Amino acid sequence: MSNRDYDHKNERKVGRFLDEYLYENLDWRTERQTETDIQRQGSDIIASIPGIGSKIHIDEKAQTDYLNNPLPTFALEIDSIQNGTKRKGWLFKPDKNTDYYLFIWMVDVYAFRRKQTRYGEKILIERGDHKQLKIDADALPRDTTSVMWRDEASLRADDDVDNDDLPGPRVEIDASSESIDAFESNIVSIPGRITSGGTVDRRAFEAEHINEIECLLVDRDTLQDYLAAAGFDRTTANDKATELRNRNNYGKTDVNAPDFYFYYTSPRQKNEEPINIVMYRRQLEQLAEETYTVTQNGIQ
């Protein structure tokens, strides 16, 4: 699976979370777009937003590569390589229908992955508070779908813990009391791709594993106007990206701008080798019309 396909799958999971916990709690009328061609035109949601307008096309952009450790920036794609051909990115592509971007930072998520350790293979579960729980993968039957986290006292009293109390198959839990307290009294489904065998390098999650995200609603024209005023409209940004690609100038390139820089990702990091304008979140916050912190308890 390419990085782009992986990102799109994860953004669909984020979309399900947004439908339930953000859009349902706003006085917007929304319609999620499910046809691939419409989504490719930069429209995940069509919304009527009081004070902004009707039939507003919103493109949801989630920072899913950085679960529980969100960056203080956001990458705005200028171009990338698709099937050996350079393609224009979503930031300046003229045929996009996007009116607004919803930029999303993944603050607190149950993130699952399999990892080989010196003691054997483990399933690791992380959260936004940087606490971690480990489960012996060999002790987890293939048909396991959930695990109940034990409370701190039970974990300390190893002799008194009876795994028969756990729902479903028995599992062996290896975790410190500090790691486990965030999971106390919860039951969380484990993604199927984790229990199906094989090592998964990247973190996996489902919509129900998202605990908290932070979002900025930014007008696309406002964003492009800001970049143009700083010297990078569609033409000059594309020219700069072409220069970097022709020189194989991977990594960060400063452009005498206080709030953004260019970044050319090497093929060792991503097959698509995207070139992005990376903008600091503080500037996106200045440009944003709305700011949301969304949890399973609603909007804060």
C-alpha cells in the first residue's frame, strides 16, 4: 500500500469521528461525499455554515502520521510523484472545488502496532499522554477482538490476578502501573490488521480509538493570498518546487519567510516524494475562521 492510500484510509476513519462528534454538535447542515471522484476534487464535506455560506466544500486534512505527537506545523502539498509522473498537489491545483480546509491534529488516539522486542513480539498500544501498554503477541489468539485493561491495583497484585476475569480469550499483559492507569476500566477493540499476523510498522487505529483532535477551519483563498503576499503564488511556488526537484535538494529549504518553509521528502521516507510548503500552526491559527477541540464528549 502506498503512503497516499494509507493516508486516505486513515482520513476516512477521522471523517467518521468528525461526523459523530464535530458536525453533529454544530449548527451546520452537512453532507459527506463518498464518491472517490468528488473527494479527489477536494470535497469531503459540503456544508451550510451560518455566517459563512451554503454549499461550502470542505477538504479534511488530518496529520495521521503523527498520532499522539502532533507537529507544530502542517504540510501543504505542492506536487508529488504518482505512478512515475509528477502531479500537482492539492494546495494550488486549479480544478479543486475546495472552499475551506479543515486541518486536523491527532492529539489523543489509541494507536496500535506490532513490534519485535528482545523478549519477543509485542503489541503496543499508545495514547496521547505518551503512556504505553504492551501485550505479548504470541499470547493473543488470532480471533481476539478486544482486551480489558486491568486497573493499577490488580496489576500490582500479580498473584491475585485471574485472567479468567478478562472477556473472551486469555491474554498476558505486560505493563507498568503508570502505563495502565489511562486504560483503567475500558474495553478497546484491536484493529484487525494488528491481530491478523505479521509485523506492522505503522500505527493502526479505528474511528472509535480517537479520543481527542484539534481542528482549524481555514479559507483556501485566504491561505493562498497569504502565501502570495509572501512571494509564493501558484506560479512561483511551482517554480520553486521544480527547482528543488531538479537539484534533488531533499529536506528543508528556508525561503526568508518567518512562518513557513519548503520541504522535499526523499523517496526513503515516502515513495511519492512530495514537495510541501510547511506552515507553522501559529500562522494557520491566525488565518483560521474557526478553531475546535473535539473529544468523544463533544466540542470543547
